[in-house]
Amino acid sequence: YRLVPEVCFPEQFYDALRATKHFLQPDVLAKYSVDPSRIALSGDSAGGNLAAAVCQQLSKDEHLTIRPKLQALIYPVLQAFDFNTPSYQQNMNMPILPRYVMISYWIDYFNGNYDLAHSLLINNHTALDVGQALSFRGRLNWTSLLPSSFKKNYKPVIQTTGKAEIIQEIPALLDIRAVPLLAENETLQLQPKTYILTCENDVLRDDGAMYAKRLENAGVEVTLDHFDDCFHGCMIFTIWPTDFSAGVQTRNSYIKWLEENL
């Protein structure tokens, strides 16, 4: 898919969707000797976002004759609604992906204004008086979606008054093509068997855990593969001289699940 700053959302989503739908054509699968009953969508980080969003879109396409058997999401980024989940609070200054960097990535993706970064950081865009966000609040209530081992002693950050103009300026903040964690239950019920890998030392840990719980609540078979001693992006560190145990163990666990389920 094309990258920012040349193009911004929703072009990356449509690039990934077009490529996937092209690949799922029977003649294309036959050309590459692909078993149409054994196809998975997968991605890590921003790629996990696109994999989840594309999978949701495909599930609603009534004309599709071949569908993915699985989706496998590696420390995916799935929401821009709450930048104060326990993992965002716990890992706000964690190397590789501190919170301010993740917020900057969202602003880049949406071609937004960096002046909004602080308001996003304190959840002004989803305050109680921001009407556009009200209908989504129940879909991202981490106090009910996360296990106690993730919640620890962190408290929700919910502003009473905020800035509705942020959503007016960047409506994509609530667009499920960009934030698939906010999808309605009817869409979640259509998702295939799912694998989600999360790492403790990662602001995105709770994105993956909440999506796993919402999918499970919708009746989808889900494996949440959590690593207490790993960090965002660790799976790329598998080749000398950066062959870290964190990379090797996450990669091996991911591949093992695919071998057993695909």
C-alpha cells in the first residue's frame, strides 16, 4: 500500500482491500496454486490495522465467493478513541513506540494538524459532550473488556467537556475503516477464527486485548497470545546480530498457531 505523506487515509485501506480482493479471485489463486480454503489475512502493527479493517470489509461483501479462513494480527493498532488505556498509561514512554509517537502516526495517517496532539493525548476528542463519540463509548470500555492483570490500578481518563471540533476536522478518528475496534457487533460476528498477539511493554497491548474480547463476545473463536516480557515490533528481531529471544519466541508462537489452524 502507498504511504504517507504521498497519500493518507483512506487510500491505504483501499489499496490493501483492492489487492486482497484481486488475490481472492479464483483464477489468481489457481495461477499461484493457492488452496482457496486455506487463506489467512495477517499483518503487524499498522499492517494489523489494515488486515483487521480489510477482513471486516470482506465479511460484508455478499458477492465474494472465496473468504479468508483466518486472520492473524500481530500487536495491531486498532483504535484512536482512547489514548489512556492502561497500556497507553503504563508504556507512555516505552522505547520504539512511546505514546506521543503513536499519536503522531495517527495525525500523519489522517493528514491532521499536529496542534491537536495534546488534545488527543488527554482524550478531548471523545469527551462526554462530544456527541459524535457517544455511540462508540460502549464499544471501547476497557474497564469491562480487559482482564484485571491488564487493568492493574489504572483509572479511565474521560473528559467531561472536550473539543467536538476535533472530530469535525478529523472524522476518520471514528471511521471503522481506520479504527476497526469500534465496529458494530453485527460486523464482528462475521469475522473468521482470529489470532491476536500482544506484548506487555507496548502502548497497543490493550487494543489487541479489547478486540479479542469483543470478538469473543460476538461468538468468534479467538486466541489471544500475550507475551509478558516482549515489546512492540519485537518479531522483526530474529536475525543475527539482533536475534533477540523476544523476536524468536513471538515468531515461533505465531507460526505454530498458523500451522495448527490454517
